[in-house]
Amino acid sequence: MRIDILTLFPDMFLSPFNESIIERARQKQLLEINTVNIRGFARDKHQQVDDYPYGGGAGMVMKVDVLSRAIRSVQEVPGRVIYLSPQGQPLTQEIVTRLATEEHLILLCGHYEGIDERLMPLIDEEISIGDYVLTGGEIGAMVVVDAVARLIPGVLGDERSSQEESFAGGLLEYPHYTRPRCFEEMEVPAMLLSGHHAEIRRWRKKLSLLRTLLKRPDLLLHRDYDQEERLLLEQILFVREKEKGEKS
Ligand code: 4GX
């Protein structure tokens, strides 16, 4: 997958993309990331990339001619152009999964009051990373790259881990434990030491459901449940007295 990032601040991406899993994905050529400095497409002597808004008002607007040249410069291979903005579709794992199937993404990072509206025909999709206001689109672009990259086959060491985690199944993750067995009087749950793999799997699923119910009940509303999940939820919601304390 190729990702081009159009930005006024390419240096902001240096450490996030030159460390850890993203760096390894680039080394392995599973992912090609290019940062493109928008200022390089300004033509006047001051290299101006923004200007005063028509009609007046505070702040500056990014220039449509400069931005369109920047976008077209990376379109020798057509790519999906995404503008990071609070007005976009809120980013979800579903959107991330769809973006991960693209061969070429072009992420446009805006600053100031945003971009000239006439750039919109060149933009395929507007995405927001959440309902809050950032100083620019760069951190949003990093979030998109990070979430998409880990779904590219070969990027995570263990192929199962991207699917087993949070949200992949629409549920939060079950709790994890590692050594020592006892820390400040807190024991690792006995179930995990039992060696009964089928029961451990069920126990984890039940705790995923319980945790989602307590922390993110909104995630449970529009979800399809299989037979096992219905049973586990029923157990969670209607534990009868005599069943308390029994292994469940
Ligand atoms: N999720 N920002 C975009 C410029 C801007 C201002 C107004 C359109 C209209 C953001 C977010 C975000 C800050 C990026 C403002 N664009 N990006 N920028 N939330 O807050 O992605």
C-alpha cells in the first residue's frame, strides 16, 4: 500500500513513522509512506499557501490552486483522496477496514480555517478522528495511517492478533494477565491456570461481553449475537442465587 501525506509540516511525521511497527512495515516494503510539502506547490515569490477569506472574518484559508497542484502531483497513480476535518465521517474500525483494501491513499492535512470550498471536487472522502478541534490535520492523518497499517497482511507479527482484538468482533477485549501469579495480594484468575482451553475461551468471551456492557453499552446495541453469546449474556444478566460461586 502507498500513502501520500500532503502537509505543511512534514517533520511532524518523522518519529511516528520511523519507529516500531510502522517503521518495520516500511522496511519490509509492505507500506510506502511519502510526505509531500504543500509549500513546494506555491508559485508566487513568497511561497504563499494561504490567504484572507473572501467576505472577511478571522483566520486564513488554504489556497485552492496550490492544493490542487499538490494533489495532482501524487495522482500519477490514482489514489483515494481523504481530507481530515471535524466535518468528516467519524472514523470507525469499519472505515479503517475499508481503507485498508485501497492501494493508494492520499491524506490531505489542513490548517487555519480549512481549505477553499472549490477543492471539494478533488476530495473523495472527509474523515474526522473525533468531535474535538485539532490545530491541523496531521495528527488525524497519523491516526488513520496507524490504524490502517496494522491491518495490512504481514505488518503485525502474529496474523491473528489484529482480528482478535478490540472492536474486530464488536466487543471490548477481555482482561489479560502475565507473571507474576500474585501481585500485591491480587491473584491471576484460577480459570486461566486450569488448562481447559475451551472453558478459558468461553470465560474470556463472557468477560468481553460483561466489560462491554459496563464500559461501552452503546457497542452492544446494533450487534448480531450467536447462540453462545446469547447464552453468556443471559448468564451475566440473570445469575440465579444457586449458580453464584459455581464455575461459569
Ligand atoms: N479530525 N482539524 C482540519 C482545518 C479545518 C478547519 C475547519 C475544515 C474546517 C480534525 C479532526 C481537526 C483541525 C483538521 C482543523 N478544516 N481533523 N483543520 N477533528 O480537528 O480530523
